[in-house]
Amino acid sequence: MAQDYEEAFIIYHELMLDCDLDAMEAVGIAYKLGRGVHKDEAKGSFYIKNAVDIELDLMNKEQGGSGK
């Protein structure tokens, strides 16, 4: 089972590098839970927060907002 988590982490990490926000959130969750990667709460929070912030910025721009 650990091998599956490691493979999933690698895939999500590659997708994240291609600006996939869902993958960025998945990478953050993997870090927080220590699945497929060494557990790192700080990295997990970093990736999850960044994914949410980027998504909110994109939604704001779509609605014609001025951003932050």
C-alpha cells in the first residue's frame, strides 16, 4: 500500500508543477498525513494554502474583481 501512496504522490507532484490546483491540494494533504512522503505539517499547510489562495484569486478575476 505504501508503494501506491508514493506513486500517487509522484503523479500529483508532477501535475502540481503544471499548475494543477487540485494536485497542489493533494500534495499538501499527502504531506500533512505523511502518505507517500515524509510527514511535514508546514509543507502541507503551505501547499494547501497556496492552492486555495490561487483559486480565490482566479475566481475574483473571473468576477471582475480587483484582486487582493
